[in-house]
Amino acid sequence: MDRIRRKPFVPYNEALEKFMEIRKDLNDSRLKDEDLFLDKFEELKERAANEDAIAMDVLAYYYKNGVSGLVPENYLRYINWEMVAAARGNELAIEKLQFLINLACKKIIDCEDYETIKYKNDIDDSNELYVVAKNLCKVLVKEFLKAYPVNLVKLEDDYQPFEQKYFVTLRRYIEEAVPKTIEFMK
């Protein structure tokens, strides 16, 4: 029996192309029939539960602002799906999270053990940001957010807009994840 081989990263251009394709399909289905949209949205959740990092990023997109009458805005669900997608190596998701994690990535890159981290994680100039961010997101997902795709798809779609307290908590998690990420990568 062949083992499933996962790519360490979904390249940015591939992720962007597939993201736009899926989003267009969903938006077109909404124009035709709202039930069709909801069916496709449920299929997307199943793909995400089965480790499809692009599906995870698309879900994050829809939860960020919601879809009037169909998918409620849910800030926490958006953050969870975007972090999970980044932790699974979706380079587009990593780029989208840069405003949140850039300072933490810089702290990891500037740490005294970074030469060891670079060596052990095959980091070079071309992949530095992606490798560091992916590992930071892995730690955030496992240690702080406890965001696992199979559990996220089971959650009720409820309205939970952005509140400052969520952002403050997330910033604290990111700060606390820096030393844990350094240890994880060493």
C-alpha cells in the first residue's frame, strides 16, 4: 500500500489560482440557487476536514465577512481556518496572516538559536518566511487555538463578529507561541 505523500507547501501561485477557482464556483452557485451554494459550502468543509489546505483558506475567506443570509460572519472561525491553512503549508494563507504574525516571525529569525533552526529545518533565503510562519502557525493551532479541521467543520455556523477582546487574546497567543516555536524548530 502506498503512503500518502504530502507536499510541505502549497505554492502561492497554485494556492491563489485554486482559491479563485473555488470562490468563483461558489459565488456563481449562489447566483443560481442558494441551496446549491450551501451544498457546495458543505462539500468545501468536508474537503477541509480531509486536509485540503486550499479549502481551508476559502472557508476562512467566507467566515471573515460572511455571506448575507447564508454564512454568518465569524471572526474566530476565520482566524482558526486561516491559521490551520497556514499550518498545513498554504503559502497564500501564510501571506494573508503576515499582518498578524510578522513580528513573531522576526523574533524567531532574530533569536540566538536561529543558525541551528536554519540547519535543522532546511531554511534558506527563498523559504525562510514560509518555514518560520508555517511552524509558528502549527504551534498556535495545536497549543493555543486547539483548531483541528475535523472539529471545526462540526461547529454550528453562528454569528460572531470581530471584537477587540478576540484580537487582544490572539496577540497574546502569538507572543506566547514564539518561544514554543523556537523550541519546536530546534
